[in-house]
Amino acid sequence: MHKRADVDYNGWFMCLIPRVALEQVGLSLPLFLKWDDSEFGLRAKGAGFPTVSLPGAAVWHIPWTDKNDGLDWQSYFHQRNRFVAALLHSPYPRGGRMVRESFNHQVKHLVSMQYATAEMRHQALEDVLAGPYALHGQLPTKLAEVRELMTQFSDMQLKADREALPPVRREKPPKKGKDDVEIPGRLSQLVTAGLAPLRQLRPVREMSRDFPETDLTAMDALWYRLARFDSAVVSMNDGTGAAFYRRDPERFRDLMRRTVEIHQRLQREWPRLAEEYRAALGDITSPEAWEETFRPWTEQADD
């Protein structure tokens, strides 16, 4: 209860910010959620306002293990806002490992048949490349756009009742003594990582178009398992629904091509983008910028 913890930021859901800090460093970035609190903490720290975590203070929050924010509509905001924060604050050339890790995660989602997540993350990078002055304009509409995009993919069309989805059927049963949730060794994972993208180009097994080849819980639906199948039913973290994943070689080719192109562009344009975002920071976090963003609603209130 008395241990001091020095931190870079605190989550918005339990944070007190002095007015003088806002006056000197500006308001939040227009990011809606994810990384807006951490970016503000880094900005405040740079201006001489440290974040203090009070011993013994706590807030109830849904367990992170019950969230699906790495796959659902929130994945867009994770991806976009993480890159915006890195462009503003990373001390490393071209963001260090940012671009490479983003590419690796994108491939992981693709071999896992998580095409909705891959598409949303790709859109996030497109919006990063659109520059800092596009952020305020995206704020009123982006959430609805992302949620609409998500519903176009079967891997995000959730069914509350598992019985509403087809039963598991496969042309060949698992190898004797093996099951779908066996944990592979390190070498096996490396081999799978190398071969999984190539496997995505093969024709899908006919039966998998209509029937899932396995049932997996969210905890067990890791990339090295999903990459072995042509289809799967995957339940959500909190158990409120399940989705039918189907492998699609054409979609894989399209998204993989665009994944390579956009990450090459990010790597190439990082210095210019970082300079552009840092130069615009004062403008887009000013009270005047936020007043303009809120104007349609404040004018309605005045009327």
C-alpha cells in the first residue's frame, strides 16, 4: 500500500488532470479510444507533468481476458492510434520494430482466417498515412464505418447460439493421439510460420465450405492451430457468441499483397510522417480544433 510506482500515464477511466496541464500541453488527440491516454501522458511528461499512481487506488474494469479488442472493431483503433502515438513519441529511427511487428501480426491474422481484423487493421494504416489533419474529420463517423466493415466478413458475424452454426465435419479425423488444442514445440511453430502462408494458396477442402473442421474456444484459437484448418467455429472470449471462420485463398492473396505494399510504404515514409504529425500536434490538440469538431452538436444545443 505504500510502494511508489513511477509510470508514464494512467488510463482515462481513473485519471485526474490539472487544468494547468491542459493549458500548457493541449487537449487529447481525437483518437476516440486506445492510446489517447498513453499519448497524453507522454506529452504531459515531456512538458514536466509526471503521472502519479496513488497506492491502494483501484477501479473495477472488465477483465482483459474477457475482451475481444484485438480482433473486433476495436482492432482498428488499436492499430491506428498505436502508430499515431509512435510517430509522435518514438525515439527510434522509423519507430524501431513497429512496422515489422505490425506486418507479422497482419500475416498472423491472415493465416488464422481473421480477414475482418486484417481488413480493419489495413484501413487503420491507410488512415495513418492520410495524415494528422484527417483525424478530427474522422471522429464523428469512423466507429460506424468500422463496425459496418466488420459485418461484411463471416469471421465477425457472431451467433449467440452455437447450434445456429453447422456441426463439425471433416474429411479426415485428427491423427491418432492428437487433438486440435495440442501445444506445438518451438521448432514446430517456426516451421508452421514458414509454411502457413504458402498453405493459404492451396484450394480449400470442399466439405469445409459448409461445415467447420473444428470447434475452438477463443483461448485455444491461436494462429498455429487455426492455420491448419480450412474452416473453424471460434467462440468469443466472454462466451457470448461464436463465428464461422472460412479460408478464402483469393481474399488471402488480395490482403497479403496490400499488406506488403502498405508496410513498405510505412517504412519508407516514416521520417516524413513523423515530422508531419509532430508539427501538427499543437493544432489538432488545441481547444479551437475541438470546438470546431463539436460545433454541429453545440449549435444544435444552442438552437
